[in-house]
Amino acid sequence: MKAERTHYACEECGEASVQWLGRCPACGSFGTMREEKKEPAMSGGSRPKAEPLPMGSIAEEKPRITVGIGEFDRVLGGGAVPGSLVLLGGEPGIGKSTLLLQAASSLAARGAKVMIVSGEESAAQITSRARRMGVLNPGLYLLCETDVEAVAEAARELAPQVLVVDSIQTMRVSDLDSPPGGVNQLRECVYRMQALAKEVDCAAFLVGHVTKEGILAGPRMVEHMVDCVLYFEGERFDSLRILRAAKNRFGSVSELGIFEMTDAGLVEVEDPSHYFLGAREEPVSGTAAVVVMEGRRPLVVEVQALVVPSRLPSPKRVSTGMDHRRLAIDVAVLERKARVRLADRDVYVGISGGLKVSEPALDLGVCMAIASSRQEKTLPSETVFLGEVSLTGEVRPVSRVEERLREAARLGFRSLALSDRARLRYGLHGLKLVGVGDVRGALAAFGIA
Ligand code: TYD
Ligand code: MG
């Protein structure tokens, strides 16, 4: 038998090492390696005997449980799957508890038995919040508990169809020596929730707090363990919230759900095109819409530019949400290749919704927004701009046009400015195409040269 050894695990990603390291070799975080005692795999104890079955004797999957909140169901891929584990990640205060409370109430109202386990708030707090939001459902079961075994026992007894655990970081396994919040604890909690979801045959939603740098403990590790990973995102001081799937064994990851945080909780933005175009109803100079890819997911954002006379010998170029070097290049190209005079102007560029966009497909939109502000002329609000701009001023095709177009069309955009060199091997989804060769031509095509 091997001697019991201590080992070290990264709090961020769960990477294990036999020696202490100042920097995690897997994720590169500093000072995140913590000592962990090797524990026997505890969840193995009650595992049922493995038994292969002839396919003909296997019952088909149970139907999905529809939440009844369209934007949520869409991202789930058509509702929650019994026996599955869904992680809902997001920064503290973004609205995870609110979203799941509303989802739970909606499910309860549709006749599902739902149990909310909270390790963060009291039952009274949750109830009054539900009342305030007008979603108080007497059939909703609440349990304030942090001990996983106690939760499991309660769930076995109640046999809910849906289980919400808020948050996974507050849960602990009492018969495990490791300190709460550590990787071992988190892993074991998720394992037991997984086993529980299978045993009770319920859809389990786990809340996971995420900081700007990642989940408080072991983000990627938990992501690998669950069936579906949803992220709830938005700016704290902005009411727009976006729910997106980062992983989904039961659906596509390109769907996103859009919500608005109001005094009465989250309201679905059922017609995002109206939401976005409503905000852009009267075209404003200095704005241009772009479809960016966030990982594998397309998202329409608005580039906002403000160009003002500068009193400085070297005028300011300030960007939020995009790389400042990219902005410097776009400004230089506008000056030299499209004769937009900016040398005596300060240029500020931001991305709506507080997103950080790093892909070159943003270039054309940035150039258009800056020129639009400089000339004080508006761009059509139903047009999206897609294009990487080279140092010569040429507008280049972008990748994944099909997905971007589908998203733009879904959000109600009607036309599209794209490199005239892009060979279209896909449907345009009803968008009118404006082919542009270079930045100068693009400005001319939209009357802002
Ligand atoms: P919450 O769901 O508690 O966030 P999380 O669980 O992700 O930490 O949401 C907290 C924020 O949402 C808080 O700042 C207040 C705001 N909020 C509203 O604006 N309206 C509401 O109806 C509710 C319930 C919360
Ligand atoms: Mg919360």
C-alpha cells in the first residue's frame, strides 16, 4: 500500500502537484497552490454495481423540464434535463440567485416540485425577495443548509424534479478533512451533487461565484464535471444581463439569453432587436454595430466613439473594451488611408455592455464609428459592420460569417457591410449585403467620407 502523501492543488484550476509551486504550471496563477490531503474517493462507496444493458431494454430519455422562461430555456437547449447538472457562474451581485429564484418559481407554477438550497441567504430573505418580485410560489421548497449530506437526505425524501444549490462554494462535505472552499471540498461537493441528481433524477442547478479572474475556487475543474455551464454576465451599473452557455451536452452553445435587471427582478428581453434598436432608435453619430465572436458565440455589440478637439500636443486615444494598440492602428489607417483628420483630436472608443473584445473583426466598426463621430454624421442603425482592417486600409473578410449573420438577423439587423472579397458560400439570412474594398470605400458607401 502506498504511504499517505500530502499533495498540492491549485485553487484556480485544480491542477495537482506533489511539491509546492509558486506558480501553477497549468493555469499560470501565482500563489494558488494549497496543500491538500489525499482523500480516498468518498463518493465511490455507495456507487451501484456497474451493469451493461442491452440497448433495446433501455428506457428513452425523460422529456425535458421546461422552465417557462423563454430566454432561459433557449440557452439550456430547450429546458432542463432530468438527472443533469448545470453550473450557473457569474460575478457576485450579477443576479444568479434572482434568475434561479424566478426560474424555480416559474417551474413550481407549472407544477414541478422544486427545492432551493441556500447556503447564503435565509429562507425569510428568499421569501420576501420572491414576494417583492411577485414570484412568490407557495409550492416552492426552501432549505437553508450547507452540509451536502443533509441536502442529499432532504432531496431523497422530497424527490424534487428540480434542485437549486446556491452556491456550490458554500456547500461542504463534513466527513472530509479538507478545509471548506478548497479544491477537494469543491470537487467532492460537485461529485455528490452529480450522484444525487442521478439518484433522484432531478435537474440540478449549481450556482458558482466567479470573480474577474475566474471562479473563487476551481473554475475549470467544476466546468469539466458538469453537463452544462452557463454564465450570467453584465455590468453592475448597467441593467443588461446576458446568459450564455459555455458548455452544453444537451444543446448548442451559440444560443444566448438576454435579460434586463429591473426593480421587479429580471425581465426577459424577448425581442432583442427591439431592445437594441430601441436604444439606437434615432441614429447617433459615433456608433456602429458589430457582430463579435465571444469564443464560439456570436454577439452583437455597439462600438461607440467620441472624437473631440484636443488641446494636447499628442492627442489622446483612449479605449475601453478593446485593445488600445488596435485603436491606434485603426486611427492611423483612418488618417493615412481614408483622409479622416484626427491629428488634432482626442479619440475615445468604447464597447457597449462593458464587453472586452479582442478580435480583429471589430476594426471596420471602430473605423466607421470614429469617422461617424468626426464628421458628425450618423450610420444606419440597422447595419452591422464586419471586417478586419489591414495597415494598407484594406477591409478583409472575417471568420465564422455564417454564425455572425444568423445572430445579426436574429437581433433584427437588416444589412451588412462586409469585405467585397468575402466569398459568400452561405445564406445571407435576409440581410442586404454592402460589399466594401477598403476603409475609404466603406466611408463613401455610407456617406461619411
Ligand atoms: P443576486 O441575484 O443576489 O446576485 P448574485 O446571486 O449573482 O450574487 O442579485 C443581486 C443584485 O440584483 C443586487 O445588486 C440587487 C439587484 N436586484 C435588482 O435590481 N432587482 C431585483 O428585483 C432583485 C431581486 C435584485
Ligand atoms: Mg446570490
